[in-house]
Amino acid sequence: MMTRDVYVEKLKARLNLWDAELGRIDAKAHAAQADVRIELERIADELHRKRDEAGRRMRKLERAREEAWDNLKSGTESAFVALGKAFERTRERLGE
């Protein structure tokens, strides 16, 4: 079984990768034509919201007492899975 510290470090690494990808999407939105920009900004806003929620859950998990972290882990994992799927849909939409 993975320890909480190792699990949190893996979550942080995933968030860092997604943060870099979000920066790239934000830059694309900024450089796009007006009609495309609106859609990219909407997508980026949704990704930022999901990323923020995943980050909040990870921080809560990180601070949880040992007895409670198993209960928080499933909600945190769900948030990360949802964020990962949102990034996959975005990549497909952008043809990447």
C-alpha cells in the first residue's frame, strides 16, 4: 500500500504537468482568432476550475490525519480522474 506522502507527491507531480499544459492552452487561447479564442478560453476556464478543485482536495488529503486520509483519498482520486479526462477531451478537440 502506498503511503500518504508518496501518494501526495505523485498527485503534485500530476498537477505540475497539468499546470504546464494549462499554460500552453492559455497561450493558444490568447493567440487565437476571436471566435476560436472564446471557445479556448471557455475550455481553459473549465480546466482551471477542475484543477483548482483537484488541488484543494489534494491539500485537504495532505493535511488529514492518518485515520481520515483513506476516506478522503477516493474523492481526491475522483477529482484527478475527472481532470485527466477533461485534459484528454481538450487534447482531442485541439487535434493533439
